[in-house]
Amino acid sequence: MTETISPPVSDAVTIDDIRAAAGRLEGVARVTPLLESPFLNALAGRRVLVKPECLQRTGSFKFRGGWSAISALPKDTGGVIAYSSGNHAQGVAHAAEIAGIPAVIIMPADAPALKLANTRAHGAEVVTYDRVGGESREALGQKIAAERGLTLVRPYDEPLVMAGQGTCGLEIARQAREAGVEKADVLVCCGGGGLTAGIAVALEAEAPGLRPRPVEPEGFDDMTRSLETGQRERNPAESGSICDAILTPQPGELTFPIIQRLCGPGIAVSETEALHAMAQAFLRLKVVAEPGGAVALAAALFRPEAVEGDAVICTISGGNVDPAMFTRALETGP
């Protein structure tokens, strides 16, 4: 099943929006480093520069978008509501916690226990829904927002959120220059496309030699297929992968036109490759990645034929992984 996108390119987020978000995030969000390991370089056959957003507040890049949106709300905002499998949930919950406003987060009942617990720990009210049974989080979110007078902060199809995610791209542009890399593929873990689109807009302005590319798990590669067909493709299912953080029904209405214009082809990796990448991230970089947050590194390490150039940059988008899943990754071996 497909949905055609109209020809005009989306201008939902601009470089000025991203720079403004960077101003609001300064001193609040962390500037994450760009890491490199000779072991990973040898494995990939090229330089591998890793942007570990697992070191960001709440353990993922989602805090950037959450704070970007909440810090721009009117002072009399009565509270916010968001829907998420876990990382956007925590990002919005913590941003609301800092801002001192209520937050209601709608999460799938089958979300990892750690993500559910962490969201509640930031003071948010968690409402679960049946993702496996096909219950609509969007409909539930709109209903609660209307009943309680809350502002909905969408996980990716929201300009202020996309602008916040784009600040990661500003950092990549600067850090890549410092590392002597001016031309490379930038592999981005991709769900609805907020991070990918934000990074793409930032790189277009600040580092045009860096080409962003979305990376997804096999079986849930809606963005990759959409780039191939030129229209928004849907995934056949919304659950059933260990890469829960980046499972979405289809690319966003606002994100896809940006990605279509600015990004190279997508890449899909297997769950086994994601688990191996998690192990490599821990052993070689000493950072913790969750399965969905490791797919870009997996593509850099295990799909070298899909990448162009002497260097590749990749995001680790999140590190909120349950101990049992992390143990499983380490048991796969390096």
C-alpha cells in the first residue's frame, strides 16, 4: 500500500530553525563527541567516525527534539503529551520535567521495561496502548490532548522537533571538519525520519560534501523502499523487531520530502548485524547501543559495499537497552 507525495519539496524545517534550536539547547543538551577506533576502521576497511547520541541526556538524540519543542512553547502551556516506543517518551518527559510542566506519554504495552520505567522516573504519566493489536496511538493521543488541554509533541513530523534533531547535524559538520573529513556518507538510524531530515538540512548548509543516508532494520525498511519508489511506502507490520526504537508505520509527511531531496539511498541491515554492532560499540568504543540505535554502525561495518568513500560517519541514536538484550548482543561475539 502506498501514498503519493505531492511534488513540492517540504520546507518544514530550515537551517535557520536548526540554528535557533541550537541556541535554545546550548547549555542544556550535551555536545556528543565523534569517536574513532582503529579496530572498527580495520573491520570496515575505511575510517569509521561514530556520533554516540547514546551519551545524550535520556540516552538518545530525542532529548534534542523534546527540549527544542518544549522550550519554544508559550509560558502558559498547561502540559504536553507525546506518543513513543520509548526514546521520544523519555526525551519529552525529561524536557517537561526541566520546564516544570506536566507530561503524558503514550507508549506501547510491549515497549522495553527500561524505557517504560525511565519515562515514569522523569515524572511523566504513562498511558499504554496495544500496538500489536493495532490500536492507534495517534487517535488515543489526540483524544487525551483534547480532554486535558495538552500540547501534542509529535515524535518526528513536528518542525520544532526536527529542528532540535538537526542540531546533531551541526555538530557532525563541525566535528568532521576537525577530523579532516569533508566528503563521506553519513549513516543515520531512521524511523519516521526526524533525525535523518534534520541532519540532512544541517549538512546541506554546513557540510555539503557529507551525504546523509537512512539505515533501517530488514522487514521495516519503509524509508529505503520509499526512496526507491518515490512515494511513501508502509511497513507490513508495526512490531516484531528487536529494533523497537525505529519502528514506524511509514515515513513522515514532513520528513520524507526533505529526505527524498537531500539523502542518498537507504540501507537495511539484519537483526544479527545490529547485535554484532552493539557488541563492537561496547568492545571498541566503550559505549552502549540499543538494537535500533546500532543499525547505522552495522551498515558501516557489515555492508561496506553499500558505502562510498574512504570514510563513513554513523550515528548511534540511542542506548536504552534492557540488560537481557544487551547480554544477548555481547553473546553474539565481536
